[in-house]
Amino acid sequence: MLILALSNLTHRKVRTCLSILAVAISITLLLVLVGLSHGTLNEISQRMQSVEAEIIVRDRHFDLGSMSGGKLWEKEIEQILQLKIGTNPTVERVIPVFLGRMKLGGLSQNVFGVHPEDFSYFAGNRRILEGYLFTDIESPAQALARLESPNNPQTINYLPLLIDKRLSNAARLNVGDTTTFGDTMAQITGIVETGVAGRVFAPINMLRAANGISAKTAHLFFVKAGNNLNTDQLQQLCDEIETKTRRSANLVANYGQVLEQNFQNLTIFVGLVSVIALVICFLFILVTMHTIVLERSKEIAIIQSLGAARSMIMIQTIQEALIICILGCIIGIVMSFGAKWLIETYQPLMTVEMRLHWLLLAVLIGVVGGVLSALVPGYMALRRDPVEVLSFE
């Protein structure tokens, strides 16, 4: 039976190859879209969770997806430091982060403005590979005055930047290279290992000044809690922070879930595009199998007249569709890894994930789709009366 199915498919090689290619393209589209969306979100989530802190505090109108919205004030840090769970102080440090935005490596990048002494909480065990960690100025007002004095040789009138190795490779930036942040000249002073929360860091007061802000504002607070707190106590601390400051507080460990909620519409869009592609693919297979059945009406009638069971005709039709789909799935998976390599080679800041259960799901969809696509043509072949078919030959 299998040899007969293969012979039938190779009788029309071009049509069979086009059907296999349709399946392969649909599987590739499914895997690449899902892998790109989830891979990018997971990569961002993992970098944020690498910060040595347990809680993120933000304004209620600040969106973690776009990293924009309302601001915080550094004077609120003292309120958070005074919070307690039980009788002992529970907050070790509050790390303010001011966010800016600039284009590097062909993409818009969030610039994390931090105090130099707080950078170790973001770096962890990652080393500065080249250059050095920037220094800062005591206040945003002083930084703004210095940036507005470009003719004074004794002042630093550029914005120092520390970037990660992945961005350095993508944008081909090295220590000492210059770029622009708005109207302000910026210079790469150091390159850190990949994996830190932000791809670009700058001194917080100078970044505020580069945005024309002279007040001590921030967009995020990272809260470093005591090591003796469990998950329930950390969640209780989040509630205490929200009550005390009227801000939003989330566990860093839950950042990925918050990010997925913010990009829920993107997930729905990716799912719809994938479903449409698969439906078109299996309609193409259905039409192909229908054409094959019509072409072989005489052969099918002869087999039936010789005593072939109806199940044999149906099984043969399903086998042909399965061969097309399985070959299409295999080629589609190979094409997906090829697309992953191309995307990550020519767009180094993008991440495409290929998980085993996604690959297995793609094969399962291909097999199920192949069976369903063959049922209608197979049923039509069984309905035709062999005597009636042969009488026209």
C-alpha cells in the first residue's frame, strides 16, 4: 500500500513538490512567528530577572511593555526603606532607574540611567570587558549646566554610555566611538558582558540632564529585600509598598507574566496568522488530493471491482496525504532553523526560540491536518459506483 501511494505521488512530481512546499512554508511560518515573539519576550524577561532585586516599583500609569509612562520621585525611596514585615527592617536598598530612549544597532534601545554605585546590582557576576564604568555628577541640575557648557574644556559635555557585548557587535560600536542622544553627544566608555537588564546604561543624573530634566525623578525602583524573606512575605511587601506609596509593585520573578499580558494582542495576532496559514495549506492539500482522486477514478473503480475493501481505498488516500504532510513538516523544520540563523545573523538583537514541544506540535498539526485533508476526497472516491465509472471508459 505504501509503495502504491508513493508511486501515485511521484506520477505528478511538480504537483506533489508544490504541495510539500506549501506544508513546509506553513510550518516554517508557524515556528518562526511563535519562536520570534516568545523568544524576544523571554530574552527581555530573563535580562530583567537578572537584576539582584526582588521587586519592581513603578507608577500606576507606567507601561512595562513600552517602558513609558508616569515617573517616580527619589524622595519616595525613604518611605520604602522604612517598611517592615514583622519587627525587622526588610528593605536593604532601593535602586532608582531613569529611562531614556535612543536608536542603536538599527533598533530603538532603552537607556537605563543608574547611579554608578548601583550598577553592580545589574551586572552581578558579569564583567566589563572593555573600557570602564562611567562616573556621574552629584545632581541633575549640575549635569544640565555642564551639558549646556560645551565650550568649557574642564567639563564633561557628553553622555557616557556603557553597552552590552551583543549590542556592541550588532551596532559595530567600540569603546571611544561617539553617537548622539537627541541633541546631546554620547560616547561609548565601556562594554559589559551580555545578559544585563538593559543593553545601554548611562549615569542617571547626566541622562536626566540630556532629557532636559533637572529634578530627581525616576521611572522604576528596583527593591532589594532581605535574604530571609520567602515568596509570601515578598508579596506582602509589594502590598505594603502599594499601600504606602500608591504605586504599583510587582515581583521581578513575575515580570515575564506581566510582559505577556501587555503583549497579549501580539500573541493573538501571531496565533491568527499561523492558523490562517495552516488552513490555506490544508485546503491546498485537500484540492490536491481531490484532483488525484478524480484522475484515478478508473483505477479506483477497477480495484473496487476486484474486491478491494472501502477501507483500503480510504487508507491509501490518507497515506498519500500523510506522506505529503510529513515530508512538508520535515522540510519546514529545517527551513525554520535556517530562518532562525538568518534572522539572528542579520538582526543580532532579535531572538528566535525553537523549543522541542513546539516542533512536536508542528509535526502533530501536520499529521492531523493531512488526515483531515484526505477524508473528504477519500469519501468522494468511495461514493462513486465502480460500474458507473467503468461504463464511461
